[in-house]
Amino acid sequence: MGLLQTTSLLAKALAIELYRHLRVPLSLLALVFCAGTLGYWLLGQGSWSLVNCAYMTSITLTTVGYGEILEPFGARERLFTMGLMWSGMGVTLYALSTVTAFLVEERLSNLVRERKMEMHVSGLAGHMIVCGAGRVGRHVIAEMVASQQPLVVIDDRVESSAWLKENFPAVPVLRGDATDEDVLRSAGLERARGLVAALPEDSQNMLITVQARFVNPEIKIGTRCHNNKLVDKFYRAGANYVVSTDFIGGMRIASEMIRPQVVSFLDRMLRGQDPTVRVAEVTVREGSPLASQTLEQARLQERTGLLAVAVKHPGQDDFVYNPSPQERLGVGAVLIVIGNPGQIAALETICQA
């Protein structure tokens, strides 16, 4: 999107927002002006023209006071003029305070930031959408930011927006109901690579899952689930991954008690406690030199410094752990490796066409 087009859209958005804030005071001001003009005309019983009545109303409301008054001008007319002065001054002050509030109380800067964010989101593709920035969603957002994944967050709570603004100011946030299909579309659902449904209610996450799968059949969907009995229903609704927070929490406590060093090892990689080492998955694409080669022929350690700790072949649910050098790779095979970002990037390059 060009600079001129961006500037034009921002100017249009500002004009619309300014009109929205000023339409009430401007309407009141117009009403007072019409009432003043009509009042003078009725008091003059038709002897004063509408132009003169409007002129008298104008110099009264603006407090210019040229001294030009309509003749004859008696007590009734002066009482009416005083009432017009005070009502006009009140409406004018109300209009000025509305404009000042719009310009000073961060509304203008917030509007500009929101419009820029919306235009940024409209240009995203292959990004992640996180629905909900609550207790679970915040950890998802932090990990995606640490992994440098482009993402958009949807949340309708003020406190969540404040938290994101403070901790991740560069992450675009859409204020709205994530269960609304229009809001999901405005986050670029059709172009997104993945979606995380992390709202507090299972019914909300179920609705998001169904809508996301309908709008984008190719999207990868991960969802939070409280009731473990609903896991199968989430899969049938179109989710690729379902995480029962209660189940995972229980498993984590048990693992900490039984195999604490294993948990510590995985945490350091998966939670970014050791930024130099990450667990990653890399898919062998069609046209890659690794396709149809064995791990021995691929010479991954020699070329990238990595060893494949597991391989998952397309069409199979189980992984091959500690694969032998004779394990043959095919198009769509997924390699699970442990290494630093540079090594992983080198492997991703080899796995591409």
C-alpha cells in the first residue's frame, strides 16, 4: 500500500471519527441558531426579515456585539437575547470541550494507531491468530513473539489490550469478539497459517474452531479445552490440536515429581529459557535434495551440525525415534531436531525445493 493511499485512508478515518464526536454539539448549535432566528422573526411579527434575524442571532451567539440591533427592541426582545446568549455559549463550550477531549485525551493517537494496525493486518499472510489474551493466551503470545512468528491478537477486554501494549507494543491487537466471524475475517483469517482459540469458555472456542475451519479449510487450529470429554468433539469440529489445560497441568505435576531433569531440559528449549537452543520441526518439501535420501546420505550433521532425534513420515501417526542412518526420507517427512536458530535455518534451506 502506497504512502499516499495510506495517508488518504488515515485522513478519511480521522474525518469520520471527528464527525462522530462533533455531530451532537454541531446539531445543538444549529438548533440554537434556527431557534434564535425564528424567535426574533416571531417577536418582530414579520416586520424583521429572516436575514436580519439570522444576523442578529449570529452576532449574539458569537458574542461579537456590534451594537446593531433590530428596531424596535424592547424588554421581551432583550430577555430573549439573554437566553439566546447563555444557551449559545453553553453549546459552544460543549463543542469546544468535545474537540479538546478528542485531541488531548489520547483519542486521536489511539485512532491513528488503530488505523495503522488495521492496514498492517490487511497486508499480512501466513500469520498466526491468537483469540484471547488471558492467562493461557498470554503465554502463547509470548512464545510466538520469542519465536518471531507474525501474529494478530483478538481480545475485547481493556485490561488485555493494556497488557499487550505494555509488554508487546509491536503486536497488532483487534478489539472485538473473537467468536464473531467478521472480526476473525478482519484479522486475516483467510490468509492465516494458524489460529489459537484460547478463550475461557469451551463453547466459545468450539464456535471459533467451526468458523475458522469453514472460512479457511487449510488453516492449522489449536484450541484450549477445559472439559476433557469434549476433546473428540473439538477434533470433529475441525481442530488440529486440542489441549486440555487440566490434563496437561496434572501430567506436568506428575512429571516434575518423577523425571524433574527431563522436564527442566524440555522447558529450557520449549519455553525459551535457553535462547541458543530450540526444538524445531522441518518438513522435507517436494524438490528438496533430501527427498528419497537416507539420513546417512543426507549428511545432516556434516552440513548443518544437527541430528534428527525423530522422524515422522507422511500418513503415519507415530514418530520414529532415534532413527537409524538407513532411515529414508520422503516428500512430506517431518524432521524433529534440536539446535540453534542458525543450524535450524540451514536445515530449512536444504529442505526447500
